[in-house]
Amino acid sequence: MRLLVYSHDAFGLGNIRRMLSVCRHLLENIPEVSILVLSGSPAIQNFTIPVRLDYIKLPFLGRDRNGNLAAKYLTSDVAETVQLRSNLIKTAIINFKPDLILVDKKPYGLLGELKASLDLLKTHAPRTKLVLLLRDVLDSPQVTIKEWQKQRYYQAIQYYYDRVLVVGTAEVFNLVKEYQFPQIIKENTIFCGYLRKKIPKISVELIREKLNLKEQEQLIVVTPGGGEDGYSLIKNYLLAISNIRSKFSCKTLIVFGSEMPSKERQELLQTIDEYSNIITLDFTEHLMNYLQSADLVVSMAGYNTITEILSLGKKAVVVPRCKPSQEQLIRALRMESLGLLSAIAPDNLTPENLGQAISQQLDNNHKVISNLNFDGLINVQREILNLLPNHRKFGLPINSRYFNSFYPIAI
């Protein structure tokens, strides 16, 4: 069985981390599966790549903090880069011949770069299955509906896709209702539940020993996700903890994130040098182990971070990103309304407010009990197997005449 996974990556690490989690689960539970990942994320090389998975690194189109796209490394403009990516994607599909394609978030891909491949598949390999994977929240209903209507995403799903899988629950955010899915799409949409990632086998005791924690010392883990816009969170945390550290015996681990600008990281490190109880990391594949060992987590409110925190039953203070999307704010407020965490909107983020929220959480001895469905990985696997009951080979028949019809120049 061959799966091709398209990961929409223009800001941060969230998408590629989520899609790799799905891939790892499928590889561990379906012995015959082979997976090819297509991603523009420059951070993909930082992750351990499991056996039977490989990836093609697409030229990176990055989105800045205001949502504007640009080619980050090449000198080509956006349109040229999209065309290049589109051709690479099409070539990968033709040669890899996947039985199923799992598409992250955008039905037509980034700036429509999947459209040519979708048309190719519809015409020449109609039995190849297409699945759209959506996280629990995309953006506010007003923004999402307008965007989906403008980009004709509803029509794209109806015409090309066999299934829509939502890695969230309707109890937190009823995506189907909020985004006004037509009835035909509703019928093919499955709420799979949140993703519970597998925790590497490193004990809490070993982590605490590695961090040189004393027996009664509490651990606070601070993580701004990919880190591109994490400066404000960490800066406010450093000011907040300086005001309350006399009240609590605690040590802090700050994971900057591989995408944090070096100038901002260096400025923060200069401030951190004044503290004796703060440890820093640029990036770690073992974030789940550190979260498991934490007494409190201070973070942004991306999908991966929130699901990791809640699946481990950890107390958390979160500061959601509010632009260019309202996704994190909506998620944080919904989770807070369920009593699962404490949220501070960016406009209200001050050292005083953050310090107060941290103090309240550290003083609170009650455990976080979540009734959310965390069977997302199991249910995604089930739906994929349901679409491929006989694991038949549905890929494209490759011949030189067909290949050259798309690429008249010899390759």
C-alpha cells in the first residue's frame, strides 16, 4: 500500500508535526504501507524519519506574521515557486503511484498548487483515493466561509475527495456546522477525535535527573511552538517569573523552537543569563517527555501543543496567536470554557497577568481531567483502511508517451 502525504507548511512546525504523527502511527500499525511526504517545511530534516517513509522537500513558501507569502530561499517570485512546486508534486504522483493521497488543510493545496494533480488523478487514476485532513479549527467561521466560497473549496471537496477527516471533536468545535458544509460533504466528514501522540520511552525520573531537579522542585515548561512569533510569550514569562520565584520552588525549561529568529533568541538568552534556574533548548524531538515531566506548561495554543498538554493531563497557561488567523484564540477559549486550561489573549498579555495565572495554576492541586476523544490516530487509520479494503494498487500506469505529454522537455 502506497500513501502520499501532502503537508501544507507556510508558518511554524504545526502541520508537518501533525502529519508526521499520523504517518508514524500508520507505519507502526500497517506493515505493508509505504509513505512519501511532500512538504515545504525547512524543519523536516530535524525530525527522525522512520523506516518505510521518505520525503520530497518542496521549495519553501513562507508566510510572515501578517500572513503574506514569499519564497524564503529562492529568488523566484511566488507564482514561479508555486508552478515549480506544482510540477514537483505532479511528478511525484506520476512516479510513486499512490493508492491514497492524504491532503492537509487546503483542498487545492497552497495557492492552488494541487489543482493540476487533482485533475490528472480524476482523469487518469480515478480509483486513487483522496482524503482531506482538517484540524479542529481553521479560522473564524466568517473568514473561513468567505475564503472557501472564494476558492471554491466546497466544490473541490465534492468533486475530488472521497472523505474529510477532522482530527478534533464536534463538542469543542462543530466544524461541519460552523463552516456550513453542504449536506453531501457532511455525509463524507468524520470527526476522528484529537491526536494522542506516542510518548518516547524515557521515564519522568530520567528527565528530572537530566534537568537536575530537586525532589520538591516544580518544573515549568515554556514552549512557543515553532517559535517564529514566540518572543513576546517568553519575554513576558521571564518578567513574570522574576516576580513570583520567591513564592515557588521551581525550575524552567524553555524550548525556543527552531523557527525563532536568531536575533530574538540571542536577546532572550542574554536576559536568561541572569537566572540560575532556567534551562533552554532550541529544538527537541522529545517535547512530549518534557511535557509529561512538567508541573505546568506555558505555551501558545497551536493544535499540537494543546493536544499534547491535554492528552497528558497537564495544567497549562496558554497565550493564543490571534493573527493572521483566529484559530488559536477560538481553540483556547473553547478549551478554557471546558475548564481544561487558563487562557490569556495577546492583548491582555502582561507580566502581571501571566504571573497571576501561573501562580493560580501552581497553587491548584487539582488534576486536569479531560473527557475529550483522543482516538484520532486510531480512527484515521480505520478510515484509510476502509477506503482501501483490499489494499489494491490504484496508481497511475506510467509510460513514456503519457509522461512526456506533461513534460515535453526530456528529463
